[in-house]
Amino acid sequence: MRVRFLFSLLLLLVSVCSFAQFPMDKKLKQAHELIFTLKFDSAETILNSYEKDHPNQQTTSYLRFNLFFLRHFVDEDEAAFTKDKRKMLDWLEVVKDGDESSPYYHLYVGEMKFEMAALELKFGRMFSGAQYALGALSSMEDGQEEYPDFVPLKVGAGVLNVAIGSVPDNYRFLTSMLGYSGDLELGLQLLRESTQVSEQPQWSYLKTKNVFVYVYVAQQLNPNVKLSVKSYGLDPHTNPLLAYLESRLLQKEGDMDELIDMLLDVRAIPGVHDFPYLVYTLGRAKLTRGDEDANLHLLSYLQMNKGVNYNKSTLRFLSWYYRLRGQNARMELYRSRVLEEGTASVGADLEALRECEVEPIALELLKARLAFDSGQHQKVLRMLKGKESQICRTQNDHMEFHYRLGRSYEQLEDVKNAITSLTNAIKYTIEPITVNRVYSELHLALLYEQTKEFVKAREHYENVLEFDDYPWYEGTQQKAKAGLERLD
């Protein structure tokens, strides 16, 4: 599970915005724009018309491949991918018949193999996914060596360095065997350069892609980074993929009003292919804000989702919805469904499963979590301060109590009290390990790094790396390794 998730994250970063890195006429530029905004039907109409006069063209084969990649990655429908896989491989062969002396050849082949690997790994096909991934790595590496100044390859090289450089220690032997070491700082430098180069007229068509990848990677490696695509002049209200990226920041900042408005705007764009994950995010945001119709959006996700991911998490949120309203029978119904339905391949689902395998946290702590998630940090302090003995019954309650207090103090920039509360949180080790227990260590490390107490920061980053088998494992390990890189 972990290897698949780790590589899928890497592959998504390289692939999801990798279109149109080559000269195109007006029609193909229009098709590219439609693909990138998930208007697949309109894009296919243009490509069908264009191919009547330009059959077996590498550019259209490349665009079609990317369209199908995005469709299947968004839908998560394994049966549909299996049906379309042969067509995608045919398009890859068309591109491979191109000029091998061109930097674009290495770029296209590398990206298409990455995309195929991402889909194979998403659906648990580990062996074939690894084969495509290795082929992609080889193609991208060859291109970077032969054409180090070719701007489009900077993004691929940057992501590869970041991802491989932050591989958890217990998987590092795999990359070492393949001859890849990775360099986090070099990777981030290449990605920053790509956003700067995108301001030049000849590379302006790469701006959205380059910004997307840089912001995503920066957010992934350091939870304190607060980058918005808006700061680069991009509007997430008009593009589902940018909305997906911006939603990560808005959730972190607890800005549920802006998050909900943005997701509703994106949902209202005509002709856009359904992006179920955004419906899941909308339902969660409305639950956090306390909207009465939150359950309708969560149920809608369960109905429209063609895959298995986020089903457990959605059922868990439905149990919260009914618990908050005192409908305990319905709460228990959805808690029991968490144990029976879906899979635990992604962090949100594993977190939901672990939560529903044990006694629920105190209702006051659930309310405090939702207040925290909606950015009401002073409210969290009012709800919790001085009330530990009244609220907490279990070890998990005590750990959650101090963690939530500590994170709220951190958000309010009260470093001293944040460190005190998080230090209290790590006194409780719950089995199985909860993600908030590990996050307590991670945020202590970030706080000590902020106060320039680097010995203590290093200790807590290393403590994070000692934990295993908990939700969000790979992302947390990446953040800890990035923190240690900064200290070096």
C-alpha cells in the first residue's frame, strides 16, 4: 500500500499538468486548454476534427493520452481504465516513433510512461506499474542529461529529485539499487526556476502547470508553507485542478467560506467532467462549517464515486454529522459501515478505519476539532482550556485534548504554550499509533526549528521517522525528511 501511494503521489505531480509543452496550432491549443479544465467532451470534438486532416499525429496522440489519463485518474474506475488501456498504449507507440534526437521525445515518452505507471499503481498493479515507472525515470534522466537547459524538463527533473530525495528510509534501498539518490534542495530550486521562466512570453503557456507542481510540492514538504495559486495570477474558481490545489491551502487555513464558494463555482462550470473528490471536499467543508445540507453532498459522493477511495472517510464524516445532531442510531450505522465498506489505501480512509475500531473521542473534542478545522482557534481555547478532567475519559482523549490545544496555540503564534501542549500530547502513546500522535512530534520539530533550537528540532524530526504503520505515513515522513534537510 505504501509503495503504491508514494509512487502515485510522485507520478501525479509529474503527470497531472504535463500537457502542451510543444508548439501547437490554434486548434490544438484550444483542445489543450479544454483538457486542462476537464472539459473532455469538447476537447475530443476538436481532436476528432483535427485528426481528419492530420491522422496518426504525435501531438494529438500525446493530447489524447493525457485526456484519458486525467479522466481515469479523476474517475478511479478500474474497469474503464482496463478497457481503454490498449488505446493508450497505441498512442504511446505513435509518440515513440518520433525523433529520438529531440528533447521533446524524452519529455513525451517519459511523461506518458509516468502517467501509465500512475494508473497501474492506483489500481494495485504493482509489477507493471513499477516497469512503466522505471522506463519513465530513464527517459526523463536521459533528456535532462542531454538537454539540461530545456525548460519543460526542469519540472520533471525537479519533481524526481524531490520525490526520490524524500523517500522514507525503509524504501531508500530501492532507489539506491536503481542508482537514484535525489536532492530535495536541487529539486525545489528547479521547480522555482520553472515558475520564474514561465513569466517569459515564449514559455507563458507552461505557467499554470509549473505553478501547480511547485505549489503542490512546497505544500507537501513543509506544512507551514502557505502558497496560493492566486499569488501567481491564477484563478482557482475557473479550473477544477487549480481548485483541488487551492482547497488544500484553504482547509489548512480553516477558510471554509472561501473553500465552499470556490467549489460551488467550479461545480457550476458547464461541460466539466465530474471530479468526485471535489464533492467529497465540499461535503467535508460544509460539515466543518455546520451546514445542514452537508450530509447531502457526502451522500452524493458515495453515489458518484466509481472507485473505492474516500468511501470510509465519507462514511466517518456522515457518522459525525448525525452524532452532532444527537441521532446516535444513525451515527452507529455509519460507523459500522466504515468497518465493512471501501478500502484503507489512502490516509483518510485508514484514519477513518482506525477511529471507528476504537471508542469515539469525547463529543466536546469532536466539536473542538471542527472548530479548529474552520479556523476558530480562540474558540478551541475557550472550549478546552482548564477542562481536561471534565472532558477526557480515555488515553486517546487526553492525547487529542493536548494536541488540539497545541495546534491552536501554534496557529495563534503562541509558541511557548504550543510547545507545552504538544509536549504533553506526546506523553500518550496509543496503539495503534494515531496520526495526531505523530503530528505532535512533527509540529514540535517545526516549532523548535522556528525558535532556532535546532538540536531539539532534529530530535523530534527523527522521532517522526521512528513511527510506522499509521495514516498519512508517506507524507509525514516526507515532511520530516525535508525538515532534516533544512537543518543540514
